[in-house]
Amino acid sequence: MATQTLVASTLSESFVIDGGQLLNGSVRVAGNKNAALPILAACLLTDEPVVLSNVASILDVETMIDLLVDIGVSVERPGHGTVRIHAASEPSYRLDEGLCRRIRASILLAGPLLARCGRAVVPPPGGDVIGRRRIDTHIHAFRQLGAHVSMEHTYDMEADRLAGSSIFLDEASVTGTENTVMAAVLAPGETTIMNAASEPHVQDLCQFLVSLGARIDGIGSNILRIEGVDRLRGGAYSICADHIEVASFIGLGAVTPGELLIEDVVPEHLVGVWPVFERLGVRWELQNTTIRVPSEQELVVVDDLGSQIPKIEDGPWPAFPADLTSIALAVATQAQGTVLVFEKMFENRLFFVDKLVTMGARIILCDPHRAVVNGPAQLYGERMESPDIRAGMAMLIASLAAHGRSTIGNIGQIDRGYERIDERLRALGAHIERTQE
């Protein structure tokens, strides 16, 4: 199905959920969305074929693939979760404005296009409306590598020849780091990236590039050193598991009755998640690469010393991921006690809490970045619209924990980040249906 048709379809669909059901069973974690998108873009850096496996079947991935096809790249789908990409000839450097408007990750094609073609014309990227999402970090890095950038209706970037440089990123931007790495791997000389992001998906991109012949040291740290190579070869690579999805299912299991097994987990990717969920009283067990979330949890917030109200806050890796603040807030509505949720990165991320309040949650939105949650609150089914991927998943979790029927519209937002979520939840016993508006 073409992405345009898929987008139109899912944006006009809703989830209808009957909450309070017993959920039991196992669920396998999908491939990391935020790793797949830069890795798909990085396939432009070689003229040999690349086969990717464990690629999540979600809207954002489909849009990235459409962008690649639109600039002349051969893309095949030999099986579920597998994508073969071959940029045999030099692709077009001009990206389609309509496709770019659909996803934030369209900007990730800028670095590979500069490295491969010497030019990239990129319209402003789209994506979740969760606040200002600056790309200044990308532009500054490209300029330090030798690119000339003009900005009017589009970002027009050109470089006769990129060259290695010492770069300090003005913020530890994930996509800014990824774009800089992709632009630098074919640039002659050494590039040092300081204040680099080091999230699992950034590490996965770097490991992928190394598998194609790139020279990158410091993977997993905030200082990356890249020795430019003449060319990259083709190869095969499996995308890492999505730790954001793992944590979403942990949160779901904690607030619904029944026992969940979450399979194919990478434990070290959850280092920042454990302490936050423990603070909310969530119990789980790790058995090799499987997490067991026991049934009938009694969630109790763990106060700070002196019985002070605890705080959940996000930050760069290895701190608690910003993408999980919405999930943690939904879980907190079912925990006994009071907690402050402090989302530092995006000023619109918490604006969905009014939807949970209409369901019965006790939440005070202090300002665009902070909310106080007091629980547990009995939630009741409501009609809602999903404003972004993570808020949509948080509303879905709340609906499954609620009494009565909920309807969530604009579920294309959820489909952008969670593969076949309704089918997978039904397999666990959830009463959820996808309906046409």
C-alpha cells in the first residue's frame, strides 16, 4: 500500500477500547524506529546493496522508504521486516516537500546526500507537534565540515568537498549527531564530534556504518572520532530492539491486570528506565532477554528522603528518555502517591494531559514542562484525539486501564511509532478494534 493511501487511511481511523480486561501472554519487541530511520538514510552512502532486517512496519519507516524511492533509490521488500536498498547510481539531491512534511526524520537525508552528491535541498521537516524542534545543530555541523548552507523556503546545502573537522555540538541532539556522523564518514581526515548524543539508536547507526567499513571510535560515549574512508561497501544488518516500546509495554503491564512477557529485550538499553519505573512502584523481572511484568501490581510512589515529593525528569542518554515521559505520566495516574513529571525538552509534550483529566486523572499542569500527578485515580472511558506518537500510546494505556469504553481518534499518530499495536494487544486479550471514522 502506498504511504499516501496508508496515511490518509490511518488518520481517519480510530481505536475503540473496552478497558479493564485481563491481559496475559507474550509480546515480541519490534525493531527500533529511531534506529531504522537514520540507518535507512545511511544506505545512500554506498553504491552497493544493503539488506536490513528487523525493520518495524510503521508509517514513519514507510515514509522514509518513499523518500528514498522518490530520489531514485531501488527498494525491495523480500519479507516482513526485511528491506533491500540499493543506491547504485547517484540519487537526486532534491527531496519532495510533501513527503518531508510527514516526518521529522526527513532531515536525516541531508548528511548522506551531502556526502554522496555534494548537495542537498531539504524542505523543512514535519513530525510531531510537541514544540520547537530546531535544526541549528545540523546546520552548524555541516558548515564546520565545509558545506555552504542557505535557508529560505528550503535548506539548500552544497559542498565541493567535505573535510574532517573538530565539532562541538551546541546541544546533544540525536538527529544532529546522526547527520554529522553520516556526513563525516566519507570526509577526508579526522572528525571529532564532542557533546554527541549516545542513545541506543545513535549507537546502532554507528555500528551499522562500521559494518560497512566506516571507522568510528567512541561509540556509546559523548565524544566520537571518525576517520574518513574513501567508500563504504554493502552488507546486511539487523536493527536493534526498540527500548521505548519495551518500556511502553512495561507501563501497560503495570496498570492492567494479568501477566506480560516482553521478549527480545536489550537490558542495557533500559538503564535509565529502571529507576523511574521503580519510583512508581512498578515490579518486573529480567530473565536473559525477556522481561516478566507480574499480575495485579499495587503501585506505590517511592518518596524522596524526608517524605519529599519525588520527581521524574528526562535527559540525554543514559538518563530517562524524553519519549517516555508521556508513558510514565499515564502510569503515575494509577500509583498511590504524588509525583512531579518534569519534561525538559519539548514545550508541548505535556499538553495531552487534559485528555487524561477528562478520564478522571488527578493532574495539575503547572506549566508547559511540569505536571503534578496524584494517584491512584479511577479512570473512565472517554473520546480523545491522539496529538503525537507517545501521547497516543499513553492514552491507549490509560484506556486499557479505565472502566468503560474509550475512543481514540487520529491513530495514524500511534501507527507512526508502534507496529500493528491493535493486533498485538488483541493477542494479549485486549478488547480493541480499529474503526473507520
